[in-house]
Amino acid sequence: MTSAGSGHAAGRDQESSRAHAVPRDAADGPPPWVAVCGTPVAVVQGSWAGRRGLGSADPCPECRRLAPD
Ligand SMILES: [Zn+2]
């Protein structure tokens, strides 16, 4: 799916609980996934704008700066 809309999925580093933003085009493809801040993520789960991304307890500040939604 390449429909218009917010462009990031929520990813998570397996070594911490920090959430990162993964470009939607990349998240739709196979792993490995890399967040916009350059951190490899092990899991992609839902929308960056949602509670597993910006709404989570520990969103990556760099991803937050680079991907406001
Ligand atoms: Zn990040």
C-alpha cells in the first residue's frame, strides 16, 4: 500500500524499549529496518503517530525531531 498519509511506522529497538520512526515505504518491505535516526530496529508495530510511537513512554528524540508524525 502506498496511499497518502503520514509516512512513518513505529519501530522498536530490541535492546531497549525506545520507539523509533521507520519510513512507511521501508516498513512495508522486508527487514532489516532502519529508523530515520539511523538506528536499526528489530520490530515494526503500528503507526509512529500512535501509542507505540510518539505516544509511547520513550520515543526517540531524534526520530521525533525528524518525523513529527
Ligand atoms: Zn530514532
